[in-house]
Amino acid sequence: MISRQQRRKNINDDLIKTLEKELGFPLFERKNRRVELTDAGKEFYDSISCLVAEYNASIQRVREMTERE
């Protein structure tokens, strides 16, 4: 029987592999039981961090706006 944790890991692994395929470069380097960001993964993370923060801030602003209505 597969544990809930293992199912989540499998789903996350599949999502990461799908994203890496879509991007055309690996985000992570997998060594034995360790996983590290590649140089490309670090650059991608740095590049999208501000976008993710703005996305989250936009959601919060709209939620606050709709709560006042």
C-alpha cells in the first residue's frame, strides 16, 4: 500500500517533470536522495519570485475589495 506521503511525492515529481519539459531545461538535479536547484533553476526562481509575490498580492487585494462589498 502506498502512503499518502509517497502519493504526494509522486504527484510533485510528475508536476516538476512536466514543468521541466515545458520549460525545456531541468530545474532540479537529483543525486541519490538529495535534490538541488540547478543553475537554471536558481535563475528561474529568482526571475519569477517577484511575479509570484505580485500574483499573491493581487489576490489579497481583490479578496479585501470583495469583502467590503
